[in-house]
Amino acid sequence: MRNFSFPVSSVAILSFVLSVQAFGQNIIEQLEPTSFQSKISETENVQILDVRTPGEFEKGYISSAMNANVNDAGFEEKLAAVSKDKPVFVYCLSGGRSGSASKRLQKLGFSTVYDLKGGILAWQNSNLPLVTPQGATERGISLEQYQSELESGIPVLVDFYAPWCGPCKKMAPMLESLSTSKSGEFKLVKINADENKALMKELKVIEIPTLLIYKKGELTWQHIGLIGEATLVQELGF
């Protein structure tokens, strides 16, 4: 196993249909990256919340964003500087945490919340700009290094994960156990999404966890979200 620690279903249709939600007079609207950017440019004294961790924020953020980690105990205290009567633009890496943050803002009485669909991954995939602090670097692998990992006589399972991702953490023990019990029958390659955004953009991976199976260098299967061991073993061909 190589571990790089440097990253249309009915449910999807329902998510699209419910992308604009009302709670009393408070609105959450989920926007695609280009629409999100357009709304920002049309808004005076714009309020943008990056709800990722400080470490993620330091590697690149949308211009004018302030960092308020939604999983931090002091999240709501940081909101004291944000006006409830003006629109708030919220984003994270892939959309999960921003969705949670948007609902919290709604309950706290913020009038209008715009949630970036697909997060920073979708933003970058749309070739939209990020502010990169001086000295910030990405430690991820290159596309060439990634492709070299796929050159194997056995199936290769690629796991795009993030340390903070709930479903990723739930699957991790199963993947590690499978990698050990089926050693020599397949290769597990783990890619940290936080540190491999450029690679994910090239591969058009915009959600996590994403699992990919390659056989003889060719992509034969892909899955987004949680999955059981039995299904995974079947797809690997054991």
C-alpha cells in the first residue's frame, strides 16, 4: 500500500430540486461556482465565510473570505462580526461542511445564505481564482506520479479522502483491513484531498470520499460516498 499523506441518482435530483430552501423568511441558496462568483461581484461589502480548518485556509481561499472553522467550538463567536441582515457566502472543500454551516446560520437568523455547490474543488475545476498566501505550497503528487501508481499487474484501488471527512474515517479501517488481508491481490493508493487539489482538478474529482478502481491502467469503476466491503470486493474481482 502506498499512502500519500500530503487528497444521477434520485438523491442528486432531490438535492438539486431542494437547492433553494426556505426557513421562515431566511433563505439558503446553493449556487454553482460561476453563479457564486457573479453574486459576490454584485454584492457591496461582501461577507464570505470559509468554514474549513485554518490549515486548509492557509493554502488558498476566495478573495475577501474570513476563516471560521465550522467544527471549532468558537465558530458562532466568530460570527459576531458578520451581519445577519446582509447576504453571507459560505464554502468549504467539497460542500459538506458548508451545507452544515449554512443550516446553522439559518437557525441563527441570517437572512440570506449562499452555499457554494461542490466547494473549493468545484471552484477550481471551473478555473476560478484563489488567493494563495506567500510561501504556501501544495505537497501533493503530480499527474505523472499518480499515473505511475496505476502501472500494476493487479487492480489498483485509489481512495481520495480527507482527515476531517466523516465517511472517509468510517471507511478507513475497512480499507486498511482489506489491504492487509488481500495483500498482493490489489494495491491501495490513498490520496489526501487537502494536499492534492491540483491533481483532483486534473482528474475532475470534485467530491470525497471518491473511490476509483483501475485494472491494467484503465479506470473500470468509480464510487462517491460510503460503500460496504462486500460490494468493494466484488468490484475488485476477488
